[in-house]
Amino acid sequence: MNEIDGSGHITSLSINNPGQGYSSGDLVTIQGGGFNAIAEVVTVTYTGGDVTSISLVDGGQGYAQWDVVRIPGSSQRAKISM
């Protein structure tokens, strides 16, 4: 499944592993992309400390399949792919 289009816009995010120990104050960052590669993730839902959903508002530009989505704040890190 290709979750980045030909212009490097993120079209969707998938939770591969929900992680553990998160809280509503934890922020999402997307590492990688080229100049002006800014994507906006608006909603992350945590249930019992696990990431249960993530919503994308703006897919930014300049991203590639190998760029990384991170949610710091837990030693049992979630794995999100794009």
C-alpha cells in the first residue's frame, strides 16, 4: 500500500504497533522529508496508554516511504507507518 503520493504528500498513516504508556499530552512528529516538509497530524486517540487512532489533517510535501513518524513519551514506542 502506497501511503505517500508522487509529490511526497502523506496520504494516510497506519498504526503497526500501538505501543504502551502514552497520555493525551504526547506529541506526534514526522521526521524526514525535504525543505518545507510539514505535515499536520491533528488527532491521536489513546486508550489505556495505547495509540488507537491517528488522523492526518495536512499531508505536507517532500516525504518518502522511509521517513519516520514518532510519538515520544513512552519506552514502549508505537510504530506508525506512512
